[in-house]
Amino acid sequence: MAETALGMATTLVGSALGVALSAAREEMGLLIGVQDDIWFISDELKMMQAFLRAADGARENIGVLKAYSELIRDLAYDIEDRLEEFMVFVKHKSLRQQLLSLRERHRIAVQIKTLKLRVQEVSQRNKRYNAINLTPSTSSNVIGDTEFTRNFTALNVEESQLVGLDEPKKKLMELIGKLKEPKEHETSNAGPRVVSLVGMGGLGKTALAKKVFDSKDLSDMFGTRAWITVSQSFDQKEIFKEMVKQLFGVESLNRLFKDHQGQEVTEVNLADHISKNLRETRYLIVLDDVWTIDAWNRIKVTFQYSGKDDSCVVVTTRNHKLAEYCSPPSHIHQPEFLGKEEARTLFLKKTKRSLDDLEKGDKTKGIVEKILHKCGGLPLAILTIGALLANKDTEEWESIYKQLPWDLATNPSLDALRRVVSLSYNHLPWHLKPCFLHLSIFPEDFEIERKHLVNRWVAEGLVADDTSTRTLEEVAENYFYELISRCMIQPSMLDNMGKVKTCRIHDIVHDIAVSISKQENYAFIHGEHTSNIATRVGIRHLSCVACRKLNIAMDLSCVRSLTVFSEPPELASLLCSSKLKMLRILDLKHAQFQASQQDIKYIGLLLHLKYLHYPKSLNNIYALPKSIGNLLCLQTLDLQRSSVSTLPTEITKLHNLRSLRCSKVGSYTRFNTDEFKPGEWFKDAIDYLKCNATATADLHMALSSCWSTSSGIKLPRGVGKLKELQILEKVDIKRTSRKAIKELGELTQLRKIVVRGRGASKKKCKAFCKAVPKLSTLRSLSVSTKERREEADVLDKVVSFTSSLPSLERLKLKGLLQKIPAWVGKCDNLVKVDLKYCQLKELEALAELPNLVRLRLKKNALNAEKLVFREHGFPKLRIFLIQSHSGMALTEVTFEQSTSPNMETIDILDCNLTTGINGINHLPKLKKISIEFGCLGKQDMLRKEVENHENHPVLQMWVVSEPRESSQS
């Protein structure tokens, strides 16, 4: 797989080049005599990068190209490691110390000169052997390779016609026979309707389209038809010639060539010929396997403005963006994975076995269900694995099932499956390939959070700065959605705004990712199926998915990331040793253990660390060591629900910090948990204070803060130095000094801030209110004066800003609020508002917000008898939730005419709406009303309004009673 090696090498060279250019500009390089060497390495990396991108189209000497790409890949890894060591050396010592540290200077100089020699050797090797000739491939070669894979795939998926296609066929037939819905500015004769089938490779799109195409029901509807296989690389002229043959016959093509009397027939000539002949024809054209919007645009010129109104073009693609580009939403069909019964039927047909016979055997009972779970309803997977097992004795099936994840890359019987997924992978742009391979570190069937993944990609250096106004995190989110669009990952959970919260990887695709990752020496998965004698050299990414001890002989000196999904392997001893000296990522978010102060004690030794994420509920971590200030490269620090109440002053040295998430477990919560062990906690606390407390005041502060009920953290002075900071939570205004609060206004890149203001003085609140409006890029603001088990405090004084926040999109307010601040009504970009414990009397200020989409009122947010959605109010609101609390006065919700025209979902929890919900007939787009607990008057009237509603919304009621007066009458 030369493409894989090529893509990884290209990415890594780009990353190494960035480090090399930074290192070359350091004055220290000149002082120790290596600056010229570093510039030489930078120049050579530029040439290597250009070579790799040019080689992307090569089809000759594939084996040599793969080997050469792997040499460059490994060299790029080492260049980046050594030069980052040089950069760390420069940052952590004063100039005098650097000049006096002769031994360290000599070591680094030798390393860089050795790198230069390796760069020269790799650069000259291709010339010496004349190994790779960058001759572009011919289209016929590319098409031939692609068509072999497509035909091989179609041959297998064809068998899925035996089961599970009746309903999908019926739906697709309806779409093809449906009247076209003209797009805006289109006339009725603006071309054929376009139906798109979209989904991952191997899902059966081609088989479904072929079954419909061959149907007798359609043969009478269309005067002419054509099935055109496009594929990822195609010759436009050949495609047009094939269209002429199928639509009008071979004679039509011959006539066209004859009419040109020996002159070249161009693509324009062919397109004009097709367009003219289709003008008065009712036709059906299937374009199978279209990969890009550019390919679609190049083909559609033949029929764009031709044909009768009921002509149709069907497109099969893996690209969701393409489907949305060429079809309206109502004409996009995504074939579903096979259901359990259909998958079982297909599998048994392929293996020529009987389920009854298999269930009778001791060694085969239940094996079919386990294999089908592995296949996940994907027809290609079922057929391919079924073909493998068809030639095996059933007693061997269990053994083969256990080997499946590891045999995908080497067993020729699984070639079809590997080639289909690999084809999608190889077609990824070079910047997406390492992002996809990065998914291999997650366990099978794992639900991956989008934000977590995006932050990891940024910290790993996989995201290229596009020099626009977008942040690296925003660029990474584009990568994420592009992988979804290309069907390499699957959306799992969506938020109520329709945004992807979590994703999954299909089991088979995950196995392919792991296989390629191993091949590329990208990641080592330390788990249940890995050998305990593994001693691989040069491991870059280590993922621990099961509780097993690491082999002490394993070389961890090059490990860049450690991700743990189980109990971590001797974490404290690993950190205090030099084994993980190049570690950039320490991700314990999903680790299954209770971290202690000992586990964080030596964190300051990891000088290259960029990403530090501890698991939540760290009851036994009560202070960050002062050595945290050594982590000058740190970008992400996540320490939520710990016992840490104060950040050390050293945190202000971390000028590269982009995300700082620290929150504290309140004393009520903390000391009532089963995990809390007072003896162990007190012993650890005293040990820490002996080493770190410099005065009696430190000891007093540390012990007293442990009993703080605030979930916020005290920030140190100097926080304004963190100019790259984008996320900051949670700040305890009461305990943070006024100077530090004022410095918040200097964090000009801040996108999100979470604040706890209970008990804060007027002066500190005033300082906060002056600082926040200076944050011109702030998009998310959360302010609370309510802590667990304590009464809500007044919130007005903490949010009395003098001006609006023009970039604000999300607002959460939790606490007593006399009225909605005036500045809120001026935040035209506000999309989401959450209010809690506010006890407001009215919501008029929110009704005028032009872009408000979601409004959630929780636990006494509103303390009025009636909630009326006035005429022309809430123009964009789609999602509304209201939750009552003890003593809430609300008895009625009313929607006036012409209010909330986009309202789709209404959720009502724990409310006593004795006079009912009125006016839902004024909500034309309403889809669902959900009412849980409490009581509701006029229930029969509500049911009738729902029944007669033009949009047919769903009414869900659970444990909802009638008011007492109504039930008695």
C-alpha cells in the first residue's frame, strides 16, 4: 500500500518542516554551530515534501516508492523529535546556563549533525539507484485498477439482492417516479430530477440501483436508459462515448465520428450530441460511483437542460456533500444496514449452512450471531467473511472469528473487503489520512466524542494552519465532518441542534484502520489480543485498551501519545522514569482508575507534553505540582471534578495553553462518595504540603480550600499572559483576586468561559463585568451563583455588563435574576440560551433575538403564572424546554398567532399547567410535544389540536395527571 506510506510521509514531513523552520530561527543554533545544518535540513524537507506530493500520482515501481516513503517517514519522525528537544533546551534554560552547559550543547550539536547526514543519505539514495521516475499514470491504468476493485465488489454485493432489498427497492422506485421538485430560480424544464444513493463502500448501493435499473416496472416509463460507471478516476471522453452507445446505440456514435470527417471528436462535441438527442426524450441515467462534485459537474453538462420533465438521473456515491449538492433532501436515499434477520439469511446462504444445525453443535452454538455482530449489517462484510467460512469446517469458525481483526491485512480471502475500505482510505486527501489512522487507538465499538477527537488532532499536530481567521480547532472540525461525508466514520449521537456529538467506526473499518496503523508503525494497541512479548522499536502511539502489564523490554523512548481506556500501566513509575521523555499526549479521559496525588507528582518531567487529560472525579488530587510550569508546550489541561481549588502561579508560564478546564468537587459531594478514604487523603495531603508549602499560610490555605463548596478554581495573578487561551473553566470569582479578574479582559482569543460567582464582592463583580465585554471573540458564556445544596445567590451583579457581546452564541445563567440584562437583547448571534433558578417574570428581551434557536428554562427559571409567546416573537426558535420546580407559579403556556414559525420541539417537565397548552395550531412546523410528570389541563383539547395539525406532530405524555377540579367534574 504505497499510497498509505506516501500519505503518512507527506503529513509527517510537513509537521517536521514546521518544527525545523522554528528551530532554524533560534539564535542558540548559531551559538552552538548548528544553525546552518538546521537550515539545510529545512530546505531538504521542502524538497522531500514536493517530491512526495508529485509522487502521489505515480503507478510505477510501487514497492520502491513505498520503501522510500517509509524511509522519509521515519526520518521525519526523528527530525521532529530531535529538533523539539533542541527547542525545549532553548526554552528551559537561561542564555548563561545554555553557554555553560557544554555537555548538553555538544550532545545536541552531534544529534543535529547526524540528522543532516541522514537527510543527505536519504536524498541521494533515490538518485544513486535511479529508483523512482515520477511519470504520471495514464488514465487507463488508474481506471483499470479501480474498475477491478469495483467489479470485484459488485460481484459480491450482487448476492445481497437475495435478501433485504424489497423495501429499499420500493422506496427508490418511488423517488425515481416522483415529480421533480424545482430548486429556487429553476424553471420546470431545467433538467432531470436527480436521485442520490449515498453510503459507505460495501453497503449495497450499486446492487440496489442495479435491481431498480433492471426492473420491468421502469422499462416502460423511460424511452432510453444508460448505466454509467464513473469511479474515482475517469476519462471524460470515454464516459461520454459510453453514454452515446447506451442511450442512442453504437450507430449514433459512428455517425458522429463520420460527420467530423476524420477530425478529432472532442468532449464538447460529444456533450452537445448527447444534449441535443435527449432534448425531447424521457430518460433514466444511472451514474454509479461518483466521487467528487467536480466529476458530477463535468458529466452533468450532457443532460443539464435536456429531457422531458419526468426524466431522472440516479447517482450512487460515498460522498454526502456531493449528494446534497446534486439532489434536494427529499431525493437523497441512504441504504440502511441489513437487519438481524436479513443479515442472518444472507450469511447462511453464502456459507450454505443451516442455523438449526449450527445451533446444535457445542462449538458452533451462538457463533453466527457473534460473526454478524462483527459484520454490523454491512452486506460486503457478511458476504466476504461468509465466503471465507464457507470453505472451512464449522468447528473452525470460532477460531477464525477470534482472528478476524488481525487477519484482515494478510488473509487473501478477505481481499475484497480490504480493497473496498482501502480504496476509500487511499482516496482521502493527505491531510485526512493520519486523522483517520488516529482512530485506530480507540477500542472497537467505542463512542468517540467529537470535541475530544478534535482536540487530540490539534495536539498531535495533524491539523494544518490554513492562515485564515479560523482556529485550529475549527479546521479540525472540518476534517471531522469531511470524514463523515466520506463515510469513513459514522455519526452516533446528535445534539438537539443536529450537530454530531459522538461518532463510531464500523467494526470492519476499524479493523482496517488498525491494520494500516500497524503497517505504518503508527500505533501499538496494547490489549487483550496483543502479544505480551512485544518489543517493537520506535513505537510512536501507545493505546492501552485492556488491563495488562507493559513488557519491561518495550522501547517507549519515542512514544508521542499514551491513551488509556483501562487501568493505566504503572503510571507513576513510567512518568518518573525517562522512558516517556518524548511524550506529547497523556490522555486518561477514559481510564478506569482513581487517580491520586502520586500520579501527578512527576508530570513536570514531561517537557514535550502538549495535551494532559485526567479522568473526571479525581477526589484524591488536591493540588497541581509547581513543576507544571515546566510544560511550556502544553496546549490542553483538563482536570475536572478534582479536589484542586487553586491553580499555582506557575500555570501562567504556559503561554501555549489553548484549553484550561479545571473544576472542583464541592466538599458536600466529595466527602459523601464511597471512594473517599480520609486516612489516605490526609496522608497524601501532608506529604504534598511538606514538599511544596513554603509557609504556614500555604498550609492553612491548602487545608481550608479543601472544604470550599464552590466548584470553581482560584486563578493566580498573571493569567493575562495566556494569550492563546480559548477555553477557560471554571473560575471562582469570590476567591480569585481582583487583579487576576481584570486580567481576564486581556485574553483576546477566549471563545468560552465558565464562572462561579456565588459570594463574590461587589468590587470583584464590577471588575468581571468590565473585563468580559473586552473579549471580542467570546462565543460561550456560563455564569452561576448556585452551588449544590445551597440556595441560589443574586446573579444580576455578576452579569451587569455595560455593552453587548457581539460574538456570543451560547449563554447559560444560573441564579436569581431580577430581569434579563439589557445587553442580552443586543446579542444578535445568540443561538442557545439556558436559564436556571432565575425566577424571571417575563422573557420579552429574548423574544426579539433574531437567531435564537434553542431556549431551555430549568428549575424555576420562570416564576410567572402565564408564559405567552407573543405575535412575531422568537422568529428562529426551534427547540423549547421548560422544567418546573417546587413552588413554581406557571399554569399556562400559550402560543399566539404568527409566533415562533419555526418551532419543532416542545418539552415540558414537572409542570402543573392547570389551564393547559394553547395555540399549537399556530406552530406550522411543530414535530413533537413531550410532557413528562406534573399535571395538564384541557388534555382532550390538546389531543384534538394535535390530531388536526397540518404537520401531524407527535404527542408524548408520560405520568401526566388531570388537575383535581377537572378529575372531580
